[in-house]
Amino acid sequence: MTARANGKLTNRERLLYRTATGLVLAVMVFSIINFIFNDHFPFPNGPEGAFVHLGFPAYFKVELTVAKILGVLALVIPAVPFKVKEFAYFGFAITLVSASIAHFGRGDASLSVLFVMDPLVFLGLLTVSYVYFEKSHSLVEAKAS
């Protein structure tokens, strides 16, 4: 049976979706833990935290941490409505693009190009996750109609 015939993703598609989603969520949880317990990462040489280094106000760290926690919960909890999950994907995409721009604008690429490229790699994984999320939702709707 194909994905279209039974209204579900194929095993390969499900594996891609779960792997991409798991990696993105792991990165988000890692950043949440870092924001709470170790604001100096990845800039251990100076007394400033990452948010100060990037020129963000102190309250932004709290807002971003709460938003990431809510986004992770939205994607992990199956009963969360489709539209809420879409907002979580969109929020994570904005966060990853903004992180890349902020590090580039601050000149962190001169320390390591990974500061700029790393968020874009995870944006790619987020895109893969979203494509299969959307596909699984459209298959369920097609089966229901």
C-alpha cells in the first residue's frame, strides 16, 4: 500500500519526519537549557552572555526561552491543533533565521562560520520536518473526505 492509498506516510517518510523533527527539537531543548543555566555559551572568554554579546536586551532571553518551550510542547503533544503546530514551525523558522543574521551582523563568522551556518542547517531540517508534517496532515484530510 502506498502513502496515498492508506492515508499515512510511508515508513521512509515517517523516519525522515521523525528524525528531522527530533533533531530540531533536541536543538531547541539544548538552547532552552543553555539559556537558563549557561548564558555564556558559546562565548566563554568574556563576562558577557550570549544575548548581551548579540546586542539583545535582557528580557528577550526570557521571551525567547518561553516561546521555545511552548513551541517544543506544541510539536511534541499530539493533541495540539494543526494551526498551533504551524505557528510553532513558523516561530522556530524565524528564530533560526534571526540567529544566523544576528551572528553574522555581530561578526561571529570571523570566529567560526558555524555561528552563521549552524542555524541555517537546522532551518533545513525544520523545513524537512514541516514538509512531512504538512503531507501527513493532507493525507489524513484526504482520507477523511
